[in-house]
Amino acid sequence: MNSWSLLARAMSFARPHAAAAAVILVLTLLVAGAGAVDPLVMKYIFDSLTGPQASEGLFFGVALLAGLALGREIVQALSNWLTWRTRLRIHYRLLDETVSRLHRLPQDYQRKEGVGAIMTRLDRSIQGFIGAVSEISFSVLPSLFYLALALTAMLRLDALLTVVVVAFAPLPAIIAALSAPNQTRREKILLDSWAGIYSRFNEVLSGIMTVRSFAMEDYEKRRFLRGVREANRVVTRGVGFDTSVGALQGMVVAAARITAIGLGGVLVYQGDITLGTVVAFLGYVGGLFGPVQGLTGIYRTIKTAGVSLSQIFEILDREDALGDAHDAVDAPILSGLVEFRHVTFCYGRAPVVQDVNLRAMPDQTIALVGPSGAGKTTLMALLQRFHDPQQGSVLVDGLDVRRLKQKTLRRQIGVVLQEALLFNESVRDNIAYGRPSASREEIEEAARMANAHEFITALEQGYDTPVGERGSRLSGGERQRIAIARALLKQPPILILDEATSALDAETEARIQEAVARLIRGRTTFVIAHRLSTVVDADRICVIRGGRIEESGTHDELLARCGYYAYLVERQVGGLLPSDRRSGFERRRKDRNAPERRAADLGWFPPAAEAG
């Protein structure tokens, strides 16, 4: 879309504030009208000085100028206040639309663009658009109104002088039109430059420990400042260009003023016009070129606004990750029955999950193990409906998740990740994140069940202690226990533990395992784990390789089969076993892992009799 089309579309954001805009427009027209009257009052004052009642004319004229000035300032102040209030409301609505869309966009968009770049582009684009809307809406008509009044008054005063002065008026417009493409290109370059600079800066601050561990602080500082210098050079060149343009336009205005003074002086000397007429013309010359330059700047403003709007609509026009179906219903209170029926999912053309069949009953713990990239996390993403399968279906309590509203589904699924994300708020707020209305007693009870109450009360401000960005003021184990408390407080019927203890030491893991044992009680739980010691007690362990369930059973059953799961166990604990036992274990695994192994040992889908 071109700049005009983008602007026409964007005006829909201002439409709800049409009444306020109309009031502002009336006020600005009053200010413009008062400005057009000023030179006529000046003419009256100077012409009256040569008359018999010079003192009365001077007093009345000065009083009238003072009244006009006072009224103009009052109206201008009210107009400015209303303009800013309207700008802020349009800004709020734009933020509402864009931030809502950012929350719904696929995660790939944030990963590709970078959080810092997105926020920089968004902020600068919205500010640029709001400025353009204000300039176009509240400057164009007042400028046209002033020009109409000024030209009418000038023609009534002296037609010849008017024609000579107005002959200079198109020149600033031509200069502005010729300079607009350069200014538009510069705006696009700067927007991209600052987005890139702050995207990298955001990454550096987020990973400051990595930067410091490699002693790269000076390198990152030089890189950041180099980007700033390059952007500043663009700004400096732009300021030089704009200054030259402004100087040329100023020379045109000066030429018009000098011409008006010279020609007006000749006409006064010849007795064709009065001194007051020349003074009035000089007033109009000063006021005439401002609106003319403002009107010619509209073209540049619209082109610049087009750059900002293209960034805003790039976000607004992107497809949502997944939308609710038009007939989607609220998820009922779930018991926790989860089924994957012949589920296949592909990223692009590459299959990640292939014909998976799995059923988890309420109060059952299902462990998903296997190599990285096998499809374990993707299965859980399908359950939360971050993606839809290309084939098959995912059901909760017999309901296809595609028929449920996503928010009501996800409110009943608790998630504890390997990297527990905490916000830079108090411990209390982080625990209550899923249930902001929870009472103090409920929050503390959840913390006790997560083995977190003791260390929380030892903090400087207890539950009111800020945890720092991403929980940086707490240890990994403390962050994890707060994440578990958060899940406990949410009381979800379905729980997902994605490598929840893999990065912890043995002692901390033992404490967290106690909390996890309380957390999973009475819930359907999916545990994704590479550390197999954490899934020994699972009701069923599903071994996933290449997007398929290769084995399924209890820990003891899978060990007895000497299949891939047994191989993984041997790889993890083999170094702790005597060499003779390791070799015998490996031999039995090879014997049992022959190609003719029964299909029932490779895949699993529970028959009706095994549904429980």
C-alpha cells in the first residue's frame, strides 16, 4: 500500500475521537483567524498616527492587539491540552491493538525480529504516526483558513503588492517537494538502524553473564557505540540537508519581505498606499509563508508517516499463531483425560511428530523420554494448542482442543519449564501470576508445598522481595521452587514438567522432587526428561524417537525389554556400574534388540481394555 492508502487506513484509529478533533479544529481556526486580523489592526494603528485622533487610535489599536493576544493564547492553550489528550488516547489505542497482536503472533516472529528491534520499531513508528496525524489533522485546515483570510485581506489592501508577494509563495513548496524523497529515505534508514542497535543491546544485557565470562564488555561497548555513531552520522547529514533546505526557504521569505518593503515604500512615496498598508503587508508576509511551508511539508509528512505505518501494519497484518474457531466454546472443568489420536505434525515439510497415539488418564504420570529433537516438547505444544496437527486430533476429556477457546484451555494446564521465567516483581506476585486474586494464605501454602517458604521468609523483604529481571537475584533451585509454587497455586488438572530439574545439583533436585511429588498428586502429569532417574516412578514411560513412540511401559518393563530405553539407562548409569555388569547388560540389550522384535514392543496405543 502507498503512503496515502496507509494513512487513510490508519485514520480509523482516530475516528472514535472525531468529536474532540472537531473541537480542536474549531479552536485552531479561531487562532488562525486571530492571526489574520493582527496585521489589519497594525494598519489601523499606523494609519491613525497621521490623523487628528492619533492618541485615541493608538490606545484603541494597542488594546485590541492585547485582547487578541490574550484570547489567542487562551484558545491556543486549550487547543494544545485537547490535542495532547487526543494524541495520548490514539496512542493508547494503537498500543492496545499492536501489543494484543504481538501476544498472539507465532514465537518465530519474536525470535526472528528480536525483542529489542520490535519494541524500538513499535515505539518510534507509533510516535511518528501520532505526530503525522496531529500535523495533518490540526494544521492543514487552519493553514488553509489563514491563507484564505490573508489573501482576501491583501487583495483588498493592494492587488499589485499582493501579486508580487504571492509570486514567491510556490518556491518554498517546490524546495520542500524536491527534498521530501531524501528525508523519507533517511527516516527508513534511521528506523532500521536504531532497531538493529537496540535489538543487539537488549541481547547483550539479557546475556550479560556470558559477555563478562568471555571478557567481551569492551567489544560489545565498541560495537554499540559504533552503531550509534553511524546512526548519528545519518542524523548529522540529515540535519545538514534540512538546514540547507530551510536556508533556501528562508532566503525566499526574506526576498519576498524585502520586495514588499521596497515596492511598498515606492507606493507610499507615490501616495498610492498608506504606511499602515505596508506594515500590514509585512505582517502577512511573515504569516503567509509559515502556512505555505506547512502545507508543502504535508507531502513529506505523509511519506514519513508511510514509513511508520508500514511498520505498524506489518505487525497488525501478520497472521495470528492460531485463532479460536468461530464456534469455539469455553473449556469445561477438566478431569485430566488426554488423548493423542494418530497425531502428525510438521514444521514446513519436515515431520516432527508422526502418527502418535497416546492416552493419559486422570491422576496418571506419563514420562516422555528420548533424544533431543524427537518431538517431546512439540507434543506438549500441541496439547496447549500452540500448534494444530496436520493429521489426527488432540483431545481433553473427549473434546478436541480445536473446538475449545485457547485461554480457557490453557488456564487448566500448568507448566514448569527447565528455565523458570520470573518477572521483575515481588516473590508474591510471581507465585500469584496464574491467579492474581489468590489470598496471602493461599500463596504461602503453595510456597510451603513447593519447599520454598523457608528461603522466601529469609529474604530481606520476605514475600515482598523483588526477584530481579528473570529472577536474577535468586538461585536456579529457588527460581524453580517458585515456579512450582506458581503451578500449585493455579491448581491445574493437567500438568507439564519440561526438564524441570535437569539443571540442578543433587541436593536441590531432591528438595524439588519432594515438591514435584506434591504437585503431581491428583493431576494428569506429563514429564519431559533426559535425566531418567527423575521418571523411574512414572506410571508409564514413552520413549520417543524420530517423532514416533518406539517403546512404552514402566521403568522395570522397559529395562526388561533391553530396548532403546535400557540403552539410555545404561549410558547414564553405566559409569557407576561394575564393568562385568555393564558388559552383560549391553549383551542382553543387543540380543533383545533384534529387528524381528514384535510390533507391540515398538509402538503403543492402549486397547479399550487397557484404557485405565
